[in-house]
Amino acid sequence: MIRKHSATLHGHRTSFSLEDEFWLELKRIASARGLSLASLIAEVDDGRTEDSNLSSALRLHVLQWFKALCPPQPDPKQRGS
């Protein structure tokens, strides 16, 4: 389920929508890094490009976190070439 969440970033209130699974993983990432959830969200917000929205940036951050934990796999498109 997608839920709306709110955070205060640099003194301004903002809201974003995330699936429950992404929200849970963001909490785990923040804990693993010794950050508050608000600090992690602010960090992601500061690093995103102007043409992306915060919800997408947060999802991509979770994806990048897990990709960094997994060893690289061969590209299935290049098999048999």
C-alpha cells in the first residue's frame, strides 16, 4: 500500500508517497547507518536532481543500497552473444 509521509527538511515541511516496504527499508538503512530517518531523508533530498521527485529519489536510494550489498551478476542480455 502506498502511504503519504511528511518530513521537515531544512525547516520546510514536505510530503511524499511511498509503499510500506520502501518506508520500512528506509528505516532500516537509517538505523544501519546510525542516522535518524529525518537525516537520511534530508540527505537523499539534498542529493537528488531538480527534475526528480523525492518519492522516486527515496525509492532509488533503497535500490542502490541493496545493489551495493549484492555481488554483481552477469548481464542476462549478454549470454550467448
